[in-house]
Amino acid sequence: MTIKGSKPVTTASAVGVARKPEAPARVPEHKPAPGAGHAAQSHFESTRRPGNRARLEGAAPFTPAAASPPPSQPAAAVVRPGVPVESSQAVTLTAAQAARFFDSAPGTTGKRRTPGESPSLQRLLSSDARARTVAEATPAAMRALDADSKAQAEEDFQRLMDAHYLARPYLTATLLEEHAGDPDYQAHLIGLLAESGPEGELQNVVAGFEGLFIISGAGEYQGSEAHREALLGALQAARDAGVINDADLQAFAQVAPGVWGEVLGALGVQVAQPPSGADAAVSEVEQATSEYEAAQEEARKRDEWLAQQLADMGDLLTEEQKQAYINAYRNDPENKAVYDDLEAKAARLAEVVQANASVMEAAAYADPQGDGAALRKALELLADSSHAAVALEMGARYLADPTSPMGQVVAHWGDFETKVLEKGIANATAQLLADEDPETAFARLQELLEPLQNAKGPAATAYRDLKDGLEAIQQARAGNYDRLTQLAQRWDSASPLMRGLAVAGVAFGAVSAIAAGREGDFAGMLQGLASAGERGAQLTAGVLQSMSIVGEASRAASFAAKLAPALGLVANATALGIHLNQFAQEQNPGYLIAAFGDAVGVLGSVLELTPAAPVGFVVSGIGAAISAIGELTVAPFEAAKLNDARKRYLEAIGVSPELSQVLRDADPERIEELRHELGISAEDVQALAVQMPSLLTEGTNNGLYFDPVVEMFKAYGIHGDDAYALLSTMGNGNEDPSNSTLVVLLNISREAGFAQTPEDFDRLLQRLRAQLPEHASTIDAILAARDAQA
């Protein structure tokens, strides 16, 4: 089961220093360490070696602050029999609290044992529970619990949380005794207690200050035999129902090993110890993980800086220039070293995880919150890298058998299935397609997922998803995309496994379509998916991201020849299918923007490897996505640095110094008007920039308000090539044609008022023709363009 709330801390403590644990959400009181209140606890010290390493994530020793004082309001003393007089005050309940739990004062409990007597905890289990306990018990799959039993357990749990935490062990045992014949109630109550994690409520009941299995200074158990028997029976009921598993128990034992050692022994569960070499293995994996994360962050900063350079200005570049710009940036020695280091660190992490897999798995079972967290983090990072196959192979094996030690551990890991199957399948597919022919890549993917074909218990349903997904891939390879379309339509309800296979199907389909000359059919299918809304867009964005991850790492001719054309095909089809501005308003474009940026970057960087490949892998609309990435405000002190970077790479791709200056100074609003509202190509806008630099640089702050001109062009139907032709030739009535054009446009903007219809603009132009006779031929050019459209 997943212990809700048992999130590992996200920063490592200093070596040998205990970390402050997270308090359970519903328990505001501070609790003392398990067993901290009794001097005779020392003989229960852990047999595990001292924790002497700082972990990335994991459980720390249970060391909260001292207990808060008991309430001062009038109370009815409900003192647990057998508690020494000096500690009776600690478990005093208010009258209201006592009334909520009992109709009358609780009856007598089991007798205290005489000092020196040590009854076996195994003997405390009821005969039927004891019969179910074996030396190596096999955890049960979670089963449905009776609704009435669950409701009662939840009601009682809320009442427990209202009581003082020092009284909760005793009250919990009493509730379990009252429901001794209802294993579903017992299992659910244990599950609720366990939700707050290895340092929460269940730990308090077992090994807290007043825990039922704590031994006092006089050598006596705090709880009675009846209480301990009730709790052991409930723990066994929870195991039988699959509410908790043995890995859960190991996590609790990490906090109070001595106390839980006896409890686990009574349940027939052996306390696991990290294997020899665990410290060294975990340290090596953590180091490789940390180095990879640092490399990731540095590469992310470089990508963000590239996006800022292309923001706004990127829309003024042709596809060839855009890809060449990215290529120049990524192959700049300073930047290339960062991207190369990222791949080197990913390869190192994959190597270290593989080399230490068996030791890490054993350590993870013994310490799910610590060593298990280190393994989890490494695998999730690998699943989203160019070495995803390593994570996918290991993760599929864990998820296929929930009863195995690692199967129990990953039950703690929440969205591990999404991160390792959904992402891992997509990235591993791209990795395989870049390295192998499609037939070999498909066979290898099946091999990686083979454990799921024989999945056990709750994971058995994976077989059906795997079968359907692999069939969809095979059909896509053959040119039949119906199954992929169906999978996209069921995206919201699909399992992580099925989502990963759907993304893989698109990747295989793209490669096969290019090889068979079916690009048109495939692009049409993807365009339809992308335009269908968020579900299809998520699918196509997943393909872009997975191919881009491998492309960034590859830099090889094999990738450029096989996967880059497929990546370009997917990017083109997706961009054509999405109206990005509308999507940004109605959906969540974040993943699309990131995916497009990655795709553009990769295609630019591999362009030099494919001299025969057609330029323009990415449709011009992708410029809008890059601009969206670049909508990161640049601090004033970075403006000069940004300008210098743009100048450097523009000159590197052959842009003249004069044009470079205009492109860098261009008004973002004017770029939007010329490129998107009037539909003038980047190449033609550059020609206008050479002819009339001020057309791009004179924005509203410099006198030229262009909106009325745009409205006039729209009213007359002048768009695209026609709009460019008019702007480039209309200034013939003055010694300086460019000046004439700008003068006329300026006057149109000032005089247009509320003009909207062609007739409105006709009257305006005739009036200006009379007022500006020296520019009559310029105005006539506009009217001629109007007539040509009519």
C-alpha cells in the first residue's frame, strides 16, 4: 500500500545529525521520540549499523521536541491500569474525551507481568492470526473492505485525533479490542494510523512515549497483554487485507528498530538489514544523481538563454536561419561543453545504477524511506533521459510483481508508474529508434516490457494494456493509425503504461511513414489529433519531447538520418494542428511550448549532419512557441548581454551587420503585425527591413501607430505576398520612396479614426490624395492593390 503523507524529506541532513521529521497533518502536538520516556529502553537499541551518511531523501531518527503539557481544564482522570503514578498525569483525559470513547469508565485490563517475565509476543497473537503467520509471509493484494466497517473506523479515527496523543495508544487498543471480530475495521483503522508515515500515529501507538510495546524503567511493558494482542491482531489483519505490506513495516522499524523488531518477529516478518556494501552503493548512486541534476540545471539555463535570444526576434528569421542560429549556439564551444556534459552525466548515472542494482534493491527494502528514496530518484531521472531503457527495464520488473520485496517498496512511490512507464517507454522508444532499425527497436521494446506480460496480483491488468498498446504500434508501423487515434481519445482514463505505448506508437508510425513515403497520411492523422484538444496535444507533445531528449544526447549522423526527419514530421503536423494563441487561452500550453522549443533546438543542432535533408523541418508557426518560451522578462543588466549574444550568432549565420542591427532593434508589436496579422514571410520582412529600417523599429512611441494600416489591408483583402509587394513598391511619388511610404502610412494611422469598411478607407484615401499631392502615386498604389484583390 502507499502510506499517504510519508513523503521523504527533500534535503539531506548533515552526516550523523538527525533531521526534524514532518509532523502528521492532523496531529498538532509535538511527540517525544519513540521510547524516549523510559530509561530501561537501552536493551532495545537497533542492531543496524549507525546511519553515517547524508541521504538525498529518507526517514530520519524520530526526534521531535518534548511533549506539550497536559490540558489544564477540569478532567475526569482516566488513568490506564498499570501506569506508574508519576506518569498517570500524562494520560489524563478530559471528561468530554472520556465520554466520547466510553459509556462508563473502562474495565480492568490484562494483568501486568512480573518483572523478569518476558512473554513471547508471538504468543499474544490469536490462534487464527498466528496460523496465517509464516517465517516469510507473502503480502496480500489489497482487497475491498466492508463499507460499514470502514465508516466506523473513520469515525473512531477522528475521535482518536481529538484525544491527547499520549492517550491514543491506550484508546486505539481499546477500540481494536471492541472490534476484535471485524478484521476489516481493524485493517482500515491501522491504515488510517499509518497514513501519517513511519514517524506518525502508528509509530506513536507502538513505540511512542506511551506506546504499547515500550518497556518501562522497571522492565515492564507499558501496555497490557490484551492491548498488545489486539494491536498485533489488527496489524496482521491489515497485512492480510493488503492495507500495509512488509516494506511498510520495514519503514516503521527504521525509526524504532528494537521495538519493531519484536513486533515484526511476532508477525513472522524478518527485520531486513542493508546488505554488505550498501553504504558505498547508495553513496555512489547519490553522487551520480547529484552530478546529473547539476548538469541538467546548467543545460536548462543554456536552453532558457537560447529561448530568450530567439524571443520576438525569432519570428523574423527564416526556418533555415532559425535552425542555423540554434546550431551555431549549441556548437559554440562554451555551450557544447555543457550539453556534452549532460549526456556524459546521464550515461554515468545509468552505469552506476546498473552496477549497483542488486545491492540498491536489497537496501531499498530494508530502508524504503532512505535508501529506497535514493534508488527511486535515480530511476525517475533516468526514465526522463536518453538512457530511459535502464529505468524502464528495472521499473517494469518491480511493478510486475507487487508481492516481491521491490514490488512492495514501489507501493510507497506514488506516481512512480507514470514517471517510469509513461515517460520511460516514450524515451526508450526514441532511444531504440535512433540506435536500431525499426524491427529490432520494436523487439527490444517488447523485451524491456516482458515482465509485465506475466504481471501478478493487482498488476495483472497490465497485460491487457500491453497487448493493446503493442498491437497499436504494429498497426501504426503498417500505416493504420485508427488505434492510435482511439488511444488519444481515451487519454484521460488510460493507464500510464497505455499512454507510454501510445507515444511510442506515434514515434514508430512517424519513422515508418517516412520510410514508406506516407508522410501525408501520417501528418493528417497527427494534425487531427493535435487540433482535437488537450488530449491529442499531450500525446504529440510527448513524442516531441522524447525524440528531442534523445536528439540532444545523440549528435550522431544515425539520429539525423533516421529520427530527425520523423521529429520534423511530428513537429510540423502538431504545429499545423494547433492554433497556439487559442490553445494558450483554453488549455495548458506549457508542455507544448517546452516540447516545441526542444524540437526546434534539436533539429537546428543536427542540421549539419543531414546536408541532403530538406530544410524547414519545423513549420514557421513554431516561432510563436519559441516566443512564448522567451516571454521571460530580461533584467535590465542582462539586456546588453542579450543584444551581444544575438549580434554574435546572427553574424555567425551570415546576417549582415546592418540587417542584424534592425532585427535586434525591431519592435515586438510591429513583428506581430507584419508576420502574423498581415502574413508576410520572415524572408520578406527582412527585405522590408533593409529597404525601410524604420518600418520595423518605429513603434507607437515613435509616431507610427500601425493598427489602422493593418485594418485597411484586411478590409481590402491584401495579405501575405500581396501585402509585401505593396509595402515594398508603393512609395513612388517622392524622391525617397521609403519616406513616401512611411509618410502615407503615418497619415492613414492619424486620420483613420473609426474606419472599418472598404468604403471608409476609400473616403480616407481620397481625402489624403487631395491633401498630399506629392504622395498621390503612393496612395494610388494602395488603391491599385485594392482593385487587384477585388
